[in-house]
Amino acid sequence: MCVLFLSIFMSDIKIVSAPEGIEGAGFFATRLDKVVGLARSHSLWPLPFATSCCGIEFMATMGSHYDFARFGSERPSFSPRQADLLMVMGTIAKKMGPVLKQVYLQMAEPRWVIAVGACASSGGIFDTYSVMQGIDEIIPVDVYVPGCPPRPEAIIDGFNRIQDLVKSESRRRRNSPEYQALMTNYGIK
Ligand code: SF4
């Protein structure tokens, strides 16, 4: 235990700072939703919906060099029911749209979505009859990562933006009128 503490103390590992609160000698008080947000943001389980080349960049992001596990996300989930972050990477054909939407609908709230790369964000170079011109035609997107393909650093940056969102969202996001209106726009109850 002492060795572990010493090695953390002597390394570059940064301990996540505590949420806003009131502190004094022997106590620290904060709001429950801030603690929940902090915990959630460092334990997101991504569902990689990878259809083409951007998925390869995600594989690099998961590897030891970029080490996605640093953010508590080393456990990709291929079951929507055990995932809270949908990462869409690659060209999405219109035929694939209903499948993607079904995967999204099977995820429990709260859930977040990243469109990784030009194809998922806007159709990219494939301005054709068969390719969806951005996944936000069928599901709401929280963060768009530009690039064709985006480098792993850009994917990590997009993930960090999601973490900021997760930290600052109330536990009752799904019940807010704005969120309900957004879902209604997409025909999602
Ligand atoms: S954005 Fe570029 S790299 Fe990514 S899936 Fe589309 S064509 Fe491939």
C-alpha cells in the first residue's frame, strides 16, 4: 500500500479534483448530483458503432499508446443495455439507419452520443443517394469530432467534451422540458 502511494506520489498521475463544495477542517460537503456526475464522467462505457475507417482510429485510441482506459472507459460494451456512450464511427448507409436508431433506443438513460469523423457527422465525402448525411438525421448528437479520419487525440478530445457534459448535467436530465422536446423532435418517447 505504502509502495503504491509512494509511486503515485512520485509519478505524473493527476488525481481528479473534487467537485465544488464547502470544506473545512475534517469535513467536505457538496451536492449529490455533482458527485454522481463526477463518478459517471469517469466510468463511461462506450458502445463502438464502427462501420469503416474511423473505427480503425478508435482501435488505436483503445491501444496502449493512447490508453482510453485512463478515463475509466476500458470496457467497450457491445450490448446497448450496458452502455451509456454511443460512439458512431464511419459511413452510415441509409439502410443502416434503423439499426443505429434501435441500438440508441435500447440504451438506458442517461445516454450520450459522439459522432466521430466527417462521415458520421455529415456524410463526409459520400454525398450520394445511399449514405446518410449525418447521424443527427435520426438520433440526437452531443459532440461532433471533425476529421477524415480524426486522429486518436481528436477522439479523446471529443470524449473529454462528453465528460464535461456528463459532469455538469443534472441527474434528472431526461425529465427536463428541453430534453423532452428534443426527443419529441426525433419521434422518440
Ligand atoms: S470520415 Fe473519412 S476516415 Fe472516417 S469513415 Fe469517413 S471516409 Fe473513413
